[in-house]
Amino acid sequence: MELIMEQMPIVIRSLNSGFLQTLKLFFVTLVGAVPLGLVIAFGSMSRFKPLSWLTKLIVWIIRGTPLMIQLMIVFYFPGLVFHNQIWRGTAGRFAAAAAAFIINYACYFSVIYRGGIQGVPAGQEEAGLVLGMTKRQIFFKVKLLQMIKRIVPPMSNEIITLVKDTSLANTIALQEIIWAGESFVKGSQGISGAIWPLFFTAVYYLIFNGVLTVLLGRLERKLEYFR
């Protein structure tokens, strides 16, 4: 116990640093994937069939393969195939992880968006056209808010999953919180064979997910008036 208390400041400092990297990857992924997912959703619903088919094919591939494989392909492909490793250093590893996560989650979000848009009754669009509204006005003033109400529960689930999926960045040695906890098992920070820091990483995830669950739950309740 005395040894653990002596090691505690070093472990907490390292885990805090790793958790900041995890938070950064989480928020960058959301900022990139939320709007990109909407663009992909519009592409999959396009009346221009080649665009629609291509978009659906990409979504099918991304959703049908593990995120870990996609992460490794994004990181290693430039160096192995083109002999030009563009992802250099910690910043490069983070950029590679962010690119893989954004593409992956944008495809998942696009399916949720499409379901939300198509779930709005077609009669509302017809009524808007009768009133002289443009399709753009109908989408932003009639469909959008109702779509948000429909997509919040499944989007909340994906966001919670994203928190845990950030641990996959450890695959390309990005120094996020799992990497930080595991380093004390391997002995890369002067402490070797200590497994207890890994249990502390679980506490970080539980607290973060707990906060997100409360915030997303409040958002769902605020949108109840659309029923």
C-alpha cells in the first residue's frame, strides 16, 4: 500500500495527460463527423444514382469492417505503399487517428441522419410546397428540428460508444489514457509490473460517460415538446 501511495502522483499525472489526449480525439471526431455525416446522408439520398450508389458502397465498407483495421490502414498505408510516412510524431499519430475516427463515425451518423430525415412524414413537405416554401426552407424550418428529435437517442448511443472507441488509438501508439495506464505494466515510465493504474483508467471512462449520459438525457427531455 505504501508503494502504491508513493507511485500515485506519477500515475495520476500520466493518466491526466493521456485523458486530455482522449478528450481531444473525442471532440475532434465529433466536430468533424457530425457535419460530414450529414453530407454523406444527402449523398446517399441523392437522385443522381452514381453518387448515391458510391456513397452507399463507402458506408457499407466502413460499417462492415472493424475500426481498428481502418485505423491501421490510414496510419500505415502511406508509408508502406507510397514510401512516404506522412504521419510523423505524436501530432501525426493524432491526425491519423482523427482521420480514421471521423470517417468511421461520419458513416454511422449518416445512416442515423437518413433515418431521421426519411422518418418525417412526407405530407409535411407537400404542405410546405403548397404554402410556397422552397425545399431549403422546408428542410431547415420544418424537417430539421423534427429530425433532431428523432436522431438524438441513437446519436447519444454512438457518442457513448465513441468515448470507449478512442482507446483503439493505442493501436498506433497514440499516447491516450489506455497507453498511459499500460505503460506502468511495461515499465516505460520507471514503474514496472503495476497493473492497478489500468483500473484507474476505467474510472476516467466511467466518469466521462456518466457526465455525457446526464447531458444527453437532459437534451432528450428538452426535445420532448416535438412529440
